[in-house]
Amino acid sequence: MAGSAAADDATVVYTLTISHNNDGKSQVVNAGGEITDFGGAARFKAVVDDLRGAITPSATEGVLMISSGDNFLAGPEFNAGLANGVPFYDTIAMELIGYDAISFGNHDFDFGPDILADFIDGYTVVPQYVAANLDFAGEPRLQAYVDSGDIVASTVINHAGVDIGVIGLETPNLPFNSSPRNVVVSDDLVNIVQTEVDSLEGMGVDIIILAGHLQSIENDIELISEVSGVDVAIAGGGDELLASTGDILIPGDEELVDGEYPMLATDKDGVTVPVVTTSGEYRYVGKLVVGFDANGVVEMIYDDDSMPVRVATGTCNDTEPCDDAVTPDPTMQAEVVDPVVAALVDLENNIVAQSRVDLDGLRSSVRAVESNEGNLIADGLRWSATAQAPTYGLPFPDVALQNGGGIRNNTIIPAGPISELDTFDMVPFGNFVSIVPDVPREQFKEIMENAVACVLDSDFADNPNCGSGRFAQISGFEFVYSTLGDAMMEDIDGNVIQSGTRVLDLVLDDGTVIVEDGEVQPGENITIATLNFLAGGGDQYPYRGAAYTNLGATDQQALSQYIELGLGGLIRASAYPEGGEGRITRIDYAFIPAVASP
């Protein structure tokens, strides 16, 4: 099946080049960090245009451009678009790139259905969005796009008389890791995909592509094994980098390769199916070249021509121009990149505080252990909620909870000036600070069981709904948990299928004991400051429909105001020491409850 572009295979009658990307996540300027000569929407468009320009569509050759989701992401770049208004800069970027089909990703729903509708409203001509397992009936603005045919379960693209079907899928975990509100997601992926395949084949469509956002390419491979008729799968959400020997990568990415490009799956009928994805943020354009026979069966994967094409400009090896350097597209540069850069400069120049300590916001930290940056953010939530509670007639919060997945800078911010841009990098999602009053102590323990339910590799193997983003950074209390206890497990509907026994002790800052030796102690209920995402059940936090009130501040505003006003513009090492101050204690040995002396 695999071969080179020079291979002479008489059974191939149609060659298709599939250009693709996923997880663009609003990284429109460049790849960031020390690799600013790579990535960015203007360079990305130039690469896509070069790939398109090399092919003249005909009855024997075609080219497609497909996105498999996470087309924008909360952060300072997307915030610039929100401030600018419709059309958002990311919408302009996607229209300039020119997609034949687009899948939704979970992050596309992070601001709720209304902002997603605004995003789509910004197109001059709406591209085809594909979403086979989403029901938009409960969201009128999005349903209007279903009614107009702009959002469909699958689409048929006709190039020079050749029909190509594209099916879209969204992760079933959407209600837990985003904010879809009344958009309903189905987890019956096998039957949904097979129904769409059968329908397309019934219309005479022989070439079928699956564009899914299932969070891991392994999920796509597993799904392929249970269906038949899919010819190519494009994965999204896992951010995996696939590359083969000799492929030219962005410096430093050589150690990050997850597998060969393409990976190969086997479908229900034993047919080999190529599966591809790219690492995100406009760093690569995936390029898969496949040859089909007269019946639309993949006969050849042209390995020599299939690869992740890096997005590069400027110099490589410090001085020499990159051989694959492109000139940024001038329209994209002027209409998207330049105004976003200007907005970022304004944020960076606004210094809101000085820090006397390095702040650890690494993903590996905030999603697994207590972090001083996590403590700072959680304290900001409680401070903001405390200040606003009287205005809303609410009790003062006893505690505050911030999910680790909501902390996004993934860096250690060195001691020194803290800018408004830094606060956006730390908590970019625009979630509202919320107060959940009168939470029973048993439920508070259950909430904390959920927070530590996915801290071990085995937790993910045992629980398909696991997500490390649920780990909590906390304020107003200390707690101790043991990894030897049972992890709390819920099904996709939020029903507890295994109670958690990991939380051993939990004590409020004022000394009030809530949990001792794993047992909830009697007493008054708890008022929690948190984010509306979590209060609404995000990351499977079991608030279970409890009433909550959104306050007049976002997570970013709460953090910025706390460090500027609450801390007087100075983050002291004594208050936020590296490694935290002992709010969270994890033990990995057998716990023996204390026994009173006879």
C-alpha cells in the first residue's frame, strides 16, 4: 500500500493531497518562545498556498484543506479579537486560509455557544462545518447554521467531478472540558460514523475522510477498528507530532515525535486506514498524499510526498536562511498578525506588579501538585469573591477552587515585573468568578475527591472520563490525600460509579475540621468561590446543579486586581514560596487511622 510518488501503480486513478491542521488555538503571531521564526498565521497561509499551487485540480488529481478542531483558544491573542469585535481576527485568519471542511474542537465552545456563533457570523462566506455527533437544537443561533446547511454531520466536496465525503466528530467529553451549554453531544460514535459512511456511500461517494477531535490519535485508531468504509482519518486535540525519518522539523521538535506520519489503523473489515494529525498552533501543515482506485479504495500512500510541512521563515542554524522559508502572506499579516501584535504590546507594557519569587505555572505542576502560581490564582478568586459578595447579597466564601486545566501559561515566570499580558497567559479563558453557597460538607468532600481522582496513570486507564485538568489549586484550607485510596469515578452522565476514598483530612484556615481520618465531621455547610465553568459541572466537578451566582469579574480580572490592589503590587516569596506552602499534602503509603489509647 505504501510507496513513493514515483511508483507506477496502474490501479491508481485519482491522487488526493490532503492538507490539514488542528489545534490552531489562536497562535496567529508565531510559535513563541525562542522559535519566533516559525509558525504564525501569515506564514501558515503562505505554506498552504504553496501546497495548493503545486496542484491543478482535475479528474485525476485533487487537493483539500481540512481542520480537525480547536480553531481558537482563550488567551491574549483571542482577547484582541474579542475587543475588536466581529469579525474576530481568528475568523479572518481561517477565511483567508480557506478550508474545505472544519470540525469543532472542545476549545471552540470555551466561551459558550454565543461567542462561537459570533465567530461564525464573522465569515464573509461560511465554510462547511462538520459535526456528526452534536445536536444544536437547544442553541437557536447555532441551529440557524444547521438550518442553512453551514453546519452538517458530513459534507460532500466535489472537485473536478470527483466526490469526497468528510465526516466531523467532537469529543464526547465536551460537557466536562468546555462550556457547550445546550449543545448536546453523543458518545455513540461507532454507530454515528457508520451511519454517515453508509449514507455517503449510498449517494455514490466512494472517498470518505473522518475529521475528528477525540483528544488523542489513539482514540481515532480505536474508533476506526470498529467501523468500515473510512478511507482516511484526521485526528485532533491530542497535539501529537507525527514525522518520519528525514522530515524537516522545527528545532527542538525532534524529541517530541509521537509516531510515523501517517500512522496506520485497521478497520472492522481488516482494511488499512492512514491516520494523521499535527502538533498545533500553526506550526505545521500536514500533507498526506494518497492514491485511490476506480472504486475509491486507497491503493497507495505516497510516503515520499507525505509529511508534516513546517511553517518557517527567517534563518536556520543562527545565520543561514531556512531552505523552506516562506514569505508571510501580506494580507494575513496586515489584517490579523499586525493588529494582534499591537494589542499584545499594549498588554505587555502595562506592568501591574513585581514578583520577588519565580511563579511555577508549568502544566506538569498545576495539574498534579500544589504550585505557588496556583495558590496565587486561587487566592485571587477568593479575594475577588469576598470583595463582591455583599453586592450580590451572598455570604463570604470559606474557600476557593481553581482547576489546574484553567491555568495555561505552562512556564515558570521569573521574578521581576508582572504585566497584564502575564495575567492573560496564566488564566485566559474569561470564566466568571462565581460563588456557590451552602454546600454540604459531604458534597465538599466529594468535590475534592473529584479534584484528585486522576492523579495516577492507572486512573486514566481505569476511567475513560479522566482528565488531569480537574486537579485543584486551592485557597482557604489545607487537605491531605492518599493515592492508595479509591479514585472517585463517574459515568458520562455524572453518576457516581465508584465513591472516592482518597481525601483523608481537610481543615479550613480558621481551624474548622471538615474531614478527619477520611470521615466528614458534622457542622455548618461551606461557601465556595470558584469559576462558572466548574460550578456548571466542568471537569466533572460534582456541584450537581447547585445554585451559583456569577460575579462581575473574570478569572483574569480577579487575578490582575488581586496582585495589583490586594497585594499592593508586590508578590512576596514569604507568601508564595516556591513549591507552595503546604496547602496540599499527598501520601503514597498505606494510611492507618489513629486509634484512641485504651
